[in-house]
Amino acid sequence: MIHRYRIGTGTLMSIGAIVLNGADIGEYALVGAGSLATENTILPPYAKRSFNDGLEVHPMDQMKVTYEAMLGLAAEMIWDEALRKHRSEQIYNEIDTALANGDEDAFRLLTDELKTLEER
């Protein structure tokens, strides 16, 4: 039984499912057999509504969140490596300058900083 509603693309409505007025069922959601989407129910994309278990997020939606977190982590690692490489180049240039000027103290400080940077 379906009243006034919005059902997203790819949604599966099982036998005996009831969707009441104002329900908003997201894309590729699953409304199980005998389940009830009450008035103004919002079922997000990829979620499921079953007769006995209420609302839960579909595993594909959880994978999307995990994938986005992994992409963020990879981007952060690439950014850190780029910053480390840039700073190493700066230190090498400053070491060359310290050697050209005969500045032993600056040379020692810069080589220590370079060692610390490369240990990370």
C-alpha cells in the first residue's frame, strides 16, 4: 500500500510493505516485506527498513565512508612527504651557503635538523 511519497531510483519495495504520506525513501534503499514507513519517515540512500529491525545503514554506505577516510589519509601522507621533501631541499641549500661562508655552527645545526627530518 503506497500513499503520497517519494521513492528514489533503484529502491526495492518488498511484498506487503506500507509507505504512508510524506515518506521519503532514498535511492537504492530496501523496504522489506511487511515493513511500515510511517508518515514523514526519511529512509536515507542505501538503507533498509525491515519488519523487525527498524532502520539500519547499508554496508555499501559504510564502505563509502571507509573509502573516503582512506583517501583522506593517503592525501595527508602525500602532503607530508611533499613538505618533507621541500624542507630537505631548503636545508641542503642552506648547508651549501653555510659551507661557502665557512659557518661551522650553522652547518652543524642544519645537518642535525636534516638528520632529524630524515629519521621521520
